[in-house]
Amino acid sequence: MLKFTKTDIDKMHHLYRINLINSCSGFKSANLIGTKSEDGISNVAVFSSVTHLGSNPALLGFFLRPTTVIRNTYNNIKNTGVFTLNHIYKDIIVDAHHTSAKYDENISEFEMTNLQEHYKSEFYAPFVKDCPIQIAMRYVEEYDIKANNTILLIGKIEELYIKDGLLEKDGFINLSEGKVVSINGLDGYATPQLEARLEYQRPKSVE
Amino acid sequence: MLKFTKTDIDKMHHLYRINLINSCSGFKSANLIGTKSEDGISNVAVFSSVTHLGSNPALLGFFLRPTTVIRNTYNNIKNTGVFTLNHIYKDIIVDAHHTSAKYDENISEFEMTNLQEHYKSEFYAPFVKDCPIQIAMRYVEEYDIKANNTILLIGKIEELYIKDGLLEKDGFINLSEGKVVSINGLDGYATPQLEARLEYQRPKSVE
């Protein structure tokens, strides 16, 4: 196996390190976060750190990095209290990835891509039309991560929308059926194929 | 689309809710966390919340849930300061999933599965042999998440091991080549296929 020590990582070129460390944690979730400013300018941005925190209450969190100099997503959430999560699927990979470009706060990424904003249930933040999973989220709390000056932002699920045909009898959402993608590193998009669902595991008896 | 409101989610059967909410955030990382107690008893457990926090310093985090009544992983990390991350790959899905069974702290999951512990560079925590990515991690800090009584535990990368043939010229690790899997919900294991790597995105000119 190849080996990199802490010293190797500290010394490597920063672009090489960004690729390496971003791809070393495993496959990541691929979400578009939709927000709208108080002035009514919508925003949509790709995030790969959305993580399940718990089911009851239904909480999800994500990390905002200090390198995101223009933090429209964060500012909009703080000012309005709401955001949406929309799963990236195979057909929109190119447009979804383009939302990582740093646009000025006065420009909506919906205007600069083929992604279409739409609204449901009078929820203030925009959803991304046709995404197989769309979630209305409300801000709960945040934590300043001292180790690297990032923010963990936590929200609760207000409404959950699922494309027809993905939900199984026991509540499992078949993401592969929805062509939901996952992210490898900074810029790799992968389509997962469900191999198996395994049973709840109990300890084997010790002999 | 199917719609679930917050009230629907609050009222549903708890097993249905666990499946639904666990699968609604998108595909998750699939890692085995290896630890060893001060008494020398090794432990390995599946986690699906390992997330990239930043590249410089190289930090990864994961969430521990209060429902994990037997928190051997947490106790071992707190007592020894170290742990390993090992990516689950296609060949070990069944054994990896079995580590979710709640064994007593005196029993090593390495004894109850075909997963093989091994040691490198005098690092105290066990690695999982043959995993395509293996990472030696050192505890940095933790945050108590008030919203649901979970813990965010953050570690820094001490050593990173990558199976031959996965690392590309610019530092990108091709996880699909290593048969690394991702997790859908609580119990679904999927094999992602890399579709594309996309370029760094700059804003389009506004007309």
C-alpha cells in the first residue's frame, strides 16, 4: 500500500492535498442546498457533507467551510431560518457541479444553470425541480468547530418529498432507483447500485 | 411525489421512521472504526457518518448516537486517543455489517467475524486488513450536540494508507476502483461507479 504520513500531508502541494484528503473519507452525499435572501434572491449550491444526525427528532447537519468566501447559503439560512436539501441525480450532475462557482450574492445560480427553482407549501426557500428527494429544513443550531474554523449547521426536517417508486414498505428509500449520485473527492460523481439490504444484527453466541 | 410532513414523521412507527430518515439524507460513507481498550481488547464497528471537515489540517469527524448503549468505540478513543478508519469494500459487506451487533466490551468483533485486525507503525489501534483505504487517526476534540444528545467527534489524520492502483496523479483516490461501498439508510450497501470528474468551476459571464 502507499503510505502518507502527517508530515507528508503537511508538505504536499495544496491542490494535491485537497484532492487527496477530500477523497480519503469515502463516498459523500451529493446535495443541492436551496436558500433565498431576505431581498428575494434565490441561491443554490452543491454540498457534500450533509449527514444524518438522528431520526427522532429528524435532524440533518452539514459543514460550512471558511474557504467559502462568499457564504450566501449561510447568510440566507441565518436570515430566513429555512433551507432546502435536494438530492443530485445523474441527469443534473453538470449543472449541480457548476453551482460550486463563486457567484456574487446578487446572482441566482438558477439563472446561470438549467436547474429550475420551484416552491411548495408556501415554504420560503426554493426547491430544485425534479430532484428525486426534496426536503424542507428549518435551522436548529450551529457549532463553531475550533479545530479548523468551520461551522456545523443543524436543521430539522419540516417536509420530506420523495419521487414515486422509491419508497419501500418499511420506510426505506431506494436511492439507486432515483439515480441519486454520490461524490468522490471534490469533483468525482458516482452512481451507486444497491447490492443488498442486510438484516438487523444480533450478537452470535460465544462458545 | 409522496409527501411527509413533520407531523407525519412524528407520528409514524419508530422502525419505519428510522428507515425513512436514515435513507433520506443521501448516500453515506461506509467505514469500520478500529479501536483498542486500555486492557488490550480490540473493537471494530461500522459507522456511516464519517465526514470530511477540512484538508489543512486534515480533519475528519463522525457522530456517535446515544442509542449506542454500549459505546466501546467512544470509550476506547477517549482512553487511548487513537482510532483507525477503514473503508468497507464489496467483499466484506456481510462481516462489516455484523459489527453493528451489540457485543459486550470484553468481546472483540474481530473474533466474531472474518475481519482481520492488523497493526502498522506501532500505532495502538487496529487496522482492518485488506481494506483499500486505512487511516490512522488521533482524537482532537468533540462537541455535545444539544439538539439530540449526540456527540461529534473530530480526529486528525496521522497516517493514510491507500491500496496500489487507486491514487491518481493529482491526489484523487479512485474509490470505485477499490470497490469501496456506500450506505443507503441503515442496512443498504451500494457499489458506486465513477461517472465523471468535472473541472473546477468559475462563474459564467453575466450578460
